[in-house]
Amino acid sequence: MSDHSVTVHSLHLHPIKSCAGIAVREGLLIETGLELDRAWMVVDDEGRFLTQRELPQMQLVKPTLRTEDLVLRAPGMLALHLAIHAVEEPCRATVWGDEVAAYDMGKVAAQWFTDYLGRPARLVRFDPEHQRACDARWTGGLPAQTAFADGFPLLVASTASLAELNRRLAAAGHPPAAMERFRPNLVLEGLEDAHAEDFIDELTIESPQGPIVLKLVKPCSRCSIPDVDPTTAQTGHAITDTLLGYRADPRLNGALTFGMNAIIVSGIDHLLQVGARGEGTIAF
């Protein structure tokens, strides 16, 4: 084993699953990941989650976090203000194969998303009393939970990995990709090799409250979402085509991967901060 020194290059919250993210300077680490990350989700009239995979225009729903509310803006829509600490009726919602406890966010939010998406939709908030466990086959038996994220509390990527992808995109005559296409929570700087995060076992990051320890447990398989342009919501295939050339991952039966899913070993209620230094233990 060996260690690699890293720095937290950027932190990202995605308050509503599959809508635009927010770059933040710091974020509070709670049991399910960064506080307010994937805390809300858009669902159909049967409570099943909706994503950019079928509705790429969700990428243009831009959140702004303020002290007491979350403000949503989208093309052609008046701003929607959601009180961060207010919910309405209890309900159930389905994300992938998990049915979870949630709260409906009410008629105004439902009408806003229905009008914008052009189909029946509602907004729900994850019930913090509900425990949605991560897949123990990947966590090594360590207990971990998440909210409305696909499967794990945090997604970690590196600037080196994005630089390599952009080198390959440029060689093929394509414009560069922004990191926001990959929707990470934590972007690391200082790894010399592209995709070195694939081989990090534990990541220890300094914080004002003491060390945070994350375990990187599963490569993140990629669907069509990275090919949705974050500024226009237009779909393409340049990123998928490029990843096909070098990122078919035998650990996931040839799925295309970029970034690593992580669980929290220790550091709940600690602040993750941009610029914080860390050490990644490389396991071979």
C-alpha cells in the first residue's frame, strides 16, 4: 500500500435528484452524504423517480440555496421557492428498486414541475427518519446509507480523470466536458494519474472538527446523463463514445465508469471544505 496526497478541488450539491447542481465552498457531512444532497426528487404520478435519462430538460432546473429556502428556476418558468424545513403529506417514493418513506412537497411544486416537464410530476422530500441502506456487497459489510442518490452517499472524481477525458475528446474533434456532467460531490486534485481514484481504498481528509475518513467502494457506472449538455440540455453521444474507447470496466461487466462511489467511515457532522488536504491510501 502507498499514500497519495490530495486536495479537495471542489464540492458539489445536487439538492434535487437529476436537476442541476451547485458548487459550494463547504458542506456538512451527514449519514446520507452531504447535507441536502439529493434530498428532493421528482416523481411521476405513481411515485417513481424521474431523471434526465428520459427528461434531459431537468438539467435546466437550476437551484439556489439560501438560508431558509431553495429557489428553483427553469426556462419559461417563474421561480419556485421551497422552504427548506417545510414538507406536506407523508408519501412513498420509488428510486431504482427501493421504495422509501418521503414527504410530498405540495400542489404548487407539483404544478410547477408538471408545467415545466409537460407530464404529471410531483416533488418529494426524503424522510430523514428512513434508512435506505447501501448495497452491502460493495461496502464490505460496513453500514452505510443514502437518500435519493443512486446508491451511495458520495461520489468522488478527480481533475486528472477529467483532463484525460478532455484530451481524448479534443483528439476526436469534440469540445471539452465540464465536471458537472458527471455530478460528483467531491473532486480531488493532486492525483498524477487519470482514474487513480479507482485504486484508492480509504481517503482521509482534514476538517475543522477532525479527520473525515471515506472508503471508496464501487466504480460509478455511466448512463446517458454525461452526454446531456448542462447549458442547453441537448443530448449527444461524444462522451459515451469516447469513454467506450478506454473505460469499459471489468469490475462491472464492461460498464463504462468514471469516478468512485464512497461511504463514510467516520466524520459525521464534520465540515468538508474546498482546499482541505487529504491522504488517499492506494490498495493494489
